[in-house]
Amino acid sequence: MSTGRRSAALWFADTLVVLAIAVWAIGAANLPEFVLPGPVAVGKRLLALFTDSDFLVHTIASTVRVIGSVVIALLIGGGLAVIARAVPVLDGIVSGVIQPFLNAFPSIGWAILAAIWFTPGHFSIVFVQVAILAPFCLINVAEGLRQIDRELLEMATSYTRNRTRIVIRVGLPLLLPYLMGALRIAYGVAWKIALVAELLGSTSGLGFLMLRAQGSADLTTVLAACLAIVALFYAGERLLLEPLSRRFSAK
């Protein structure tokens, strides 16, 4: 996309955002705050979620759980894919049993099970998120392993018999796009399911704040928490995932 077209697209997007906020403000002007709070009130509460210590602890709790869950899910899903590739006998179990089971098991089912099995806290939330994210990582990494060019691996063996060296220098770079794809998908999905997990079994986090706000008809906090998640997701994409993607693609 040319610079001019990109600038026009960004200007158009910014204009739509301003118009949406204006419509929101007009619509909220004649409504009580428990029905639709105005953008100013929500903006102040959103700022408090990142600055006020009483709210910030919940924002940090959700963020740490999401990041930790994504990393663990990538290790588990990727590990299962590697095991299935390295031990062909286990491929049928992983791709024919474990993967379909994890894909089909309902997300809310994991949340309910965690609420029954574990006491509310970090572990139960991470358990739910990892159980839901693992199949996404498994599918991406497994597909990446299938797409690795065997001829390149055979050529690499003609230069060295060190399997670890071959994996690091040849296999891993070929797999990186799929790992980044799994990371992006897992990160996006993790924020979508974080609230559900926290609503059913947590004493901290943005989901817990929303549940508490629902009980007091505090729609301002509910909307602010939703916007906080959007902001955190956008920040993670811009500040972490995109730089990682550019760095690895440059290699």
C-alpha cells in the first residue's frame, strides 16, 4: 500500500472512531449512567484501571495470567506436535484422539470443571486458558512440522550429523512462521476467554471486576474493563508480537 493510501486509510479510521465516540456521547446524554455511561466517565475509569492501585492489581493479574497461559499452551501444544512427529507411533494418538478431544471440548465446560476441581485463584484460571489454547498451538505447530522440506533436512545432514545443530539451524527457522502464527492466535483467543474464566473462578482480574460491577449496576466499570482488554491486546500486538515477527522474518 502506498504512503498516500495508507495515510488516507488511517485518517478514515480515526474519523470513524471520533464519530463513534460522538454518537456514544449524544446517546448517553439522555440516559442514566447504569444504562449507558458517557465516554468521559468510562475514559476516567479506564485510566484508573492503569493508574489506581485498587484497580491496577486486577489489570496486572489478568495480563500476567494471559501471558503465562499463552506460553504454557505453546509449550504443551508444540510439545505434543513434536512428539507426534518424532515418534510416528504416537501420531495417531495425538492427531486422532487428543487433538479432536481438545478441539471439541466446550470452553465453558473447562471453566465449570475448574470451578469445581480447584479453589478460585490463579491456577484455576490458567488451567482453563491453557486447556482452551493448547489445541490452537498444537494444530499450528503440527502443520508447520508437516510443511518442513525434508530435502533441506537431508541436505543439512550431509554437512553435519549433529541433530541438535540441524534442528536449531534448519528446522527451527522453517518452523518460526507457524510458531508466530500459533502465538498470535493464542494471544488473541486468550483475552477473549480470560473474562469467562475469571467470572467463574477468580477473586482478582478484570473479569472479577466486571462480575462485581454487575452486582452494583456499575456499567462504567464494565465498559472500562472491556476497553482495557482492547488496549492491552493492541499493546501486546504492537509492542511484542509485531517486533518479534519482524525480527524472525528478517532472519
